[in-house]
Amino acid sequence: MVYIQRNVKIALAVPFITALVIVTGNAKAAEPDWDRPDPSSIRTLSEKWLAGKNPSDAVKRKVESIWTDLPKAADGTELLTRVAMTFATQDRRAAALVEICSRPRDRGPVPAQTWLSKDPPDTADRFVTVNMRLLYARWLTSWSMYDEASEYLSGLAPEDVVDPDSLLFFQAVIQHRLLKKDEALATIERLLQRSDDCPLRYRSLARLMQADLKGLEDETLDHIARRMDDVRRRLDLGRPGEKTRKIEDGIIESLDKLIKKLEQQQQQQAQSGGGGSTQPSNPAGDSQVMGGRGPGRVVKRSVGAKSGWGNLPAKDREEALQQVNRQFPAHYREVIEQYFRRLADKEE
């Protein structure tokens, strides 16, 4: 099976708005609570599973070739590939899924894999389902289908699969992209328990995500921008359903709170300013905080809660963006402008 690795794409897709610092740290890592399986034991399990299917001599020879020259220190990705190829020799469902995961995603709905949603009581069958769930979730994650991938990884533990590093890494990626901060940090910490021999690509990206999440605070413009990006992703995938609308409503509410907070700050600055004329001969630039005593009256702005998502009047939208631009770097304004523009295009 030829599996298309897309770890670089995942790394580029992570929207790091804040500056990240890779912190290696000198603190002693927590004692690992998980371990990697021995490659030879995984080969034995695969051959035992195959023997229970009464394979033909041709299939036996094919499986033998799959496991030929297995390195003693084979990593989890290679083990997962080999067990999936073994399953595909006798299970048509596994063979179809291996084929799906070997090519780019087609436009339209992803193929349903209902046979993976059930946890079979038989140990041999469970050996197949848990590892195929990981294989499929890895592919779904590479194509930004995080909700679906999360469902397939739900309930899986490192000891269940032949590639525990990939399981923890992709769980962390999904949680990071869906802004499940606490869950993601816990998963990353667990992955890094074995950072010394963890695949370099996983270790590097995990530390980036860890540093990123530690600096992320709820209801900030950074947090809002990431939720906007999540809505964009869902719309690109053709998912304008109830969940997406709920996220949109939350974004509007957060923007409303943020704008009101900025207005209150300006009002307090105006009320606490010094005496003297409020009409200086040389007007100050937007980047300066000036004194003066103002009337404290502000204009209430609508962010679309009543008029419809993304349908702010042009004047009100510009005022809101100007308000944000005075308090935050310019690229935040660009994010919001692009977001409203994209939503307007979707409606048209």
C-alpha cells in the first residue's frame, strides 16, 4: 500500500497567529504510562489472525512478502501499513479502506465505514477494527476532516493499536484544531512522555502546538480568528449545518463583547483625561492615547445578530473594524475583513 504522508500539510495548516517559541525545557519528563509494541509480536499477531481465515497458499505467500525484511526497530507507521496490507488480503472492507487511504480525497461525502463503528467482542476482529480506525482517522485528518476523524479515534488508547505515537499525535492535532485546549495539552504531554524516541516530525509539531495553546486565551481576538477559520473550513467542506451555525453565533457574540469592551475602555479614558481644551490644534494620530475630557457618549453597533450572519451594514462594519484596528495589529483587521467577504460570497 502506498500511503500519502501529509504531515507537512498539517504543519502548514496550523494557524499560528501568535509568535511561537519551541520550549525544550530542562524539567524531568513524567514517567511514561504507555509503551510501543515489539515489531516481532505484531507480525505474530498478524499471522495468527491470517491463520484463522484459512488463507490460500497464494495469500500466505503474499503476506509473507509483506513482512519480509521487517526491521527490528520498525516504527509504528510502518507497522500500521503492514498490518493494514495483511488485513486487506482477506477482508474486502479493509481492502477497500486501504485503497481509499492511498489516494487523495474525492469531492463529496466521505465513504461511510459503519463496520468500524462497532467494537467486536472477538479479540482477533478487534485487532482489525482498532487499527483500521487509526488508519482511516489519519487519512481524514490529513484532509482537515477533524470531526469525522475524532469519532474514529474516540475511545482508543495507546495499548490498543500498533502505532501509539500516531494515535496520540493525531488526537492532539484534532483537539488543537477544534480548540479543545485542555484535552490537547494533556494529549501532547502524554505523547512527549517518550519524546526521546518519538518520531521527530511528531515531536517538533507537538511542541509547537503545546507552546501555541499555552498562550491562547478564550474570547481574545486570536481565539475568535481561529473559530472563524474553523467556520471557513467547515464551509469549504460543505458543512453549513447546525454545528457550524452554532459556532457562527458564538463568534458574533464574542465580537459583540469585544467591541463593547473596547468602547468602555475608550469611554473610561475620555472620562479620566485631564482638563483643558478637547479640540487640540494638532490632532493626535490613532496610535496615541490623548488626554481630554469627553462627554462619554458612544454609538451602539450591531454585529449582525439581528440582521443576519455576515450582513452588517457597510458603515457599521467599517466602524467595528476601525475600532479593532486601533487596539490590535493590522493583520487582525485583515482576518476579519476576509472572513466577512468570504461569507458574503457564500451567500451570493
